[in-house]
Amino acid sequence: MTGQTPAVQHGEYKVPGGKLVVVDLRVDDGRLADVSISGDFFLEPDDFLPVLNGALDGLDANAAPSALTAALDAVVTEDTRLHGFSTAAITVAVRRALGKATGWTDHEWEIITDAAFTTLMHVSLDEVLTEEVGNGTRRPTLRFWELADSPNVYIGSFQSLRNEVDPEGARETGAHVVRRITGGGAMFTEHGNAITYSIYVPQTLVDGLSYTDSYAFLDSWVMASLEKIGVTAFYQPINDIATPEGKIGGAAQKRLANGGLLHHVTMSYDVDADKMVKVLRIGKEKMSDKGTRSAKKRVDPLRRQTGMTREAIIDVMAQTFIERTGAVHGEVTEAELAEAQRRIDTKFGTEEWLTRVP
């Protein structure tokens, strides 16, 4: 009806390790109006909040996240202090109010603990399930890996095979070498010595977040899980998960054109550092002047830090995720396995893919 006041739209965003940002607004003739930012954050000077509100009033409701953040940044001065939040966090809350970004609880989630698969099957499933979530034919999903082959090396999408893997060491240890679709560095794992999981989400979940911030956001539930078991963990940008005792894991992402996003993490539960530096050239180079003891210290396993079994740690992680998202238990379907096997035959299991960067 002409002249009717547009309804108030509401968005919230909890900054990982920070504060809650809330935005209420209206959209009037395609423009943001009556923007009201609130939350449990700290802001100095005390009277600066109306300035932030005013920076958004009148902006195009279809403006890109970067434009919203830029408008906020333009009014922030050297004397302004945003504690526990940021202009980017406000942007996320605005985008959620507009229905262009989503939060964890906006989705119906599945959680999968698979029967053991080969590493080739795991990396192939990562592509298949990410595509399905992007297409809307699968719910957003958390999937924990179990390995049927061991040991394994999976290298990043853009890494040089010959620069990362020592072929003699791989032959001697019997390591299976595969290439994944995500970037990042090479990972060495054996059955029972790592905790690996993949999250398949729509990109709306990280809308408005920088690439770097999306890592910490997608693993916020993991940090809470580790805190429950007495491990104080934090992100070392872009993609390393560390504790005061040393690095415990690394993350990687792949964003597909259809809107699906893959985020996966490998954390060391226990590690045979002697075998690792035998197989990975990068391990030898990084530790060449310090010896294997430094490798063991640099990758500090969760087994030593917690004294818990790998299965017990995974149980805590799964329960934390379920509490936060309401996820229900699911499974990989026969059709998904068949499609993943087809891609092993035509892509992931081929020499052409493995040596795409020789």
C-alpha cells in the first residue's frame, strides 16, 4: 500500500572470539533507512554510534559488502576505537537483515561420520558434496573423515608435486599421494593420527566476511570444542590453527561458481615426525637446521596436549556442532559414492590431475 512504512528488518552477527553486533533497518525505495546498530561491543567515543548509523542510511540496499564496509570505514577516525567488533562485522549484520547473508541457525544441517574411505574417495567426495550444497540438492553438512589407506599425503591444488613430495620417501613408507581441490600446503596423515573434517556450506554463510575472517568464522565451533577439553587454540592467519604449545592443524577452502563452499581442516592427533620429514620435502627444508625434534614441536599433537583418545575428541567436537546448529545425523548416499568414484576414474585418480603442477 502506498505510504505504508516499510517493516523493520533485523540481522545479527556474533564475531568469533568477539562480541554480538545487531542491526535493525528499513528499506525505503531501495535504500537503507532508519539504520540502528546495537550490541554488547565497546565503542569509543561513546557518542559515535549515530555516526556509524548515518554512514549507512541512504545507501543502496543492493550495494556490495565491500561498499558497505567502505562507507563505514570512511567515517571512522584515528580516535575511534571499535572493541570486539569491526566495520566488516556491521556489514555482515546488515546483509543478514537484508536476507542476503545467512547464519548458522538459518540452515538445516547434517553431520556425517563415515565408514572408512580411501583418501582419493575423500577428496572426490569433497567436490561432489560441495557442488550439491551449492545446487541446493544437499543440506549444509559437516563430515568427519576416516581413512582406509595409510599413510597419506594430500597436496594443495596449486603445489608442485616434485617440490613437495620425496618420491623415494613415499615409496619407502608406502604413502599414497593425492591432490585435492583446495589450495594450501601438503598434509601428511596416517590412520588414527589425525582429525580431518570437511564442511560444505552455501557461500551466503560467509557473505560480507573477508577471505581471512571466513576461516576463523567457520571454525568457531572447533575453538569452542577445544576449549571444552582444555586446549586454548587460536588462528594464525590465514589458515593455521595453533596453541601456545605449537601448531595443531591447518585449514583450506574452495569456493565454487554455483555458490557452494568447501572448508576442510586437518588437525594432528599424533604424528610420526620421522616419517613425515622423510616424505615431505618441505618438512625437510623447514627443519633442516633444527632436526626432527623441532618438527615434533612445531606440529604439537592433540594426544599429548589432552591425554584423550582421538574418538573422544571427535565426540566433543560433534556434540558442540550439534548443540550450535541442531544438526541431525546423515550419511553419504550410494549415488554420491558412485559419482565420487566416477570422478576418481576421470580426474582425481589420474596422473594428469596428480601432476597438474609437476
